[in-house]
Amino acid sequence: MSKLSIQEQVELLAVNVNQLHSRAELEEKLKSGRQLRVKLGFDPTSPDLHLGHVVVLDKIRQFQDLGHLAVIVVGDYTARIGDPTGRSKTRPPLAPEQIAENAKTYTDQVFKVLIKEQAEIRYNGEWFSKLSYADVLKINSLISVAQLLEREDFKKRYTEGTSISLTEFQYPLMQGYDSVMLKSDVELGGNDQLFNNLVGRDLQKAHGQEPQIVIVMPILTGTDGVHKMSKSLGNSIGITEAPSEMFGKAMSISDETMVNWRWLLGPAYGLPEQAPNHPMEAKKQLAASIVRRFHGEEAAVSARADFELKFSKKDLNAADIPEFTVSENPIWIVKLLQDLKAVNSGGDARRLIQQGGVKLNGEKLDDPKANLTISGGEVLQAGKKFFARLKI
């Protein structure tokens, strides 16, 4: 176990957390000297982990570094309901086949952060598939509808007259029951998971267990600077994305979002406490640290150099840009943009052109009716982040 004092361990584990319930209980568990079971649940609703997930995984890793066991719960059963947290409407459940496929990816990727030898992977289908209806009713009797309606998202939907299904009410109970079955000592999650995690404490008490410590972490804002990072919202950076994609997405965030990211990600990504004075340099430093964390130093240096070739020095001939073979030559500019999947529709293509957002070899194209004759090797830019080298 760790050579740090109990007080030093608590101070370390409390860094950057939003709520710790409670500090005194955590001290008592650490004083026991036993290996704690530190739970984190994932519903495999998408195939990839992103930086938002890693914020919580890094805190789990701190527990591992102190000698404790990470218990990762793959919610193959809870994903059939869909976590209603923060949702303004019922979330569609996933098919079992999709859940299984996503779960395999999750369990592969989680060890980019965690120590595999100090981790236990469990699927909550292990116990939920064996419960009788009488068992389910018994669990339901342990919490009231009034308690569930205290949760902000449920309260808001109820007040607005928006439908809440009975299956959604089951979700906090199922997540809490996971803690009972795993006898977890600590449960971690994002700030939006506080209610669900506290339900776990209540259910553990009802089953005669010592209640788990609850630690919730701040939510990482997505690249849009508005919503929490989520692949379904298109504002995430996946931890297996290509270095150039990671770097480019990180460079697209606002200066305000960058400040939040540097504070929350800084220690785990090797960022110095003092950011460079120039916002652009600070953002490049952040983007490089993200690439370095998951792809190494060489990839970080290369991604930065490639970004600067594309955006700073405008030397597109030397930049690493995906190639695309045109379907016809000459080709209507709107069709080319649609073929490249640089836009969602012909209307989007026309608007982008009229706004000056389309360039060929650095020259703006402003005629939506234009037919382009391609010689091969030209670089087409659409918007701020899309580039393609054209082939015939």
C-alpha cells in the first residue's frame, strides 16, 4: 500500500473533485489498511471512450496508484434502459448486439488509463439476468417516487409534463444495486451522477452493508463549449482518434473552454501550471499534451507541425492531408463537397461557398455554380477543419 500518510492520501484524492461524500468516511476506510473496491460504471452507448470519460478514469488511477482495486462495471443491462441523466426526453434503448460490440471496445480502451492487473471488469447482466419479478419489486420498495422526483432532470420533465417512463425510474435503482452486488467501497462518476451514486449508499445500508464513499468529478465541456462532452453530440475527442484529428479538434475550442480544460486536464496531461501568455500558443501546448498522452511524443510533435503547415504557414503541399479521387472531371463544386462529405446537403454547400468558406489551393471559391477542372494534387478546404487533396 501507499507510503503516504492517510491525510496525504485524502488530500491527493480530493484534488479537482466536485463533491466528496464524505471526507471523514474516506479517512476511516483508508485507515483500515485493506484494498478498497473503487467502482466506476459505463453504459456502452457508443463504441469509444473520450476525454470526458478519462477525467473520472484518472481519479480511479490515483486510487490504483495507492494500491486499491478498480471495479469497472459495464452496464450491459442498464444500457437497455438508457441513462436518463440530463435528458429532456426518453433515451432510446440499444440492441443487445450493439451493446456487446460497444462493451468490447470499452474494455479494451479503459486500459489506456488503468492498470489492468489492478482492475476487475464486471457486467451487471451477471446479477440482473437472474432476478425474479419479486426481487425487482423488493428493490423498488427501498426508494419512493418522491425521492426520484427530487432528481433535477426528472423534476424538470415532470413539471413540464414531459413523459417519464417507469423503466427510467429503474435506472438509479439498478445502478445502486450494482454497488450492493459488488460491495463497493467507493463509487466515482461525473457531477451529473451524484443522485444515482447516493442511491447506491441507500441500497447498501438497506442490505446491511457499509455505505460507499461517493466522489463526483467536474463535467468536461465538449469542443462546442456549451454541452458536456458526448460522442452523440459530436463534440468529443476520442482517445483512439488519429493524432491530427485530436490536435485539430483541440485547436477548435474557444479560449474560455481552453481555460477550463487546462485546469481539469492539466496535471494528468503534464501541463505546467502557468500557461503561455499568448492564447494560441497555450492552445497548441494543450493540444500537443492530449496527443502526447495517447500517442506519444513523436506523434505530438508531428501533429503540431502538420497543423502549423495547414493553418499557420499555409504550406498545404507539405501537409499530411487525406486524398480523394474525384468522380468526374470537370466536377460541379457543390457535388464535389457532397462527395467529400464535407457538408450535409447541397444547401449547406452553397451557403459555405457564399460565406467564403471554400478554398482551392488557398484561393476562395465564391460561385456555387462553378465547375472545377482538376489537374491532380490540388487541396480543397471546406470550413476551418476539412481538407482534401484531390486526385483524378
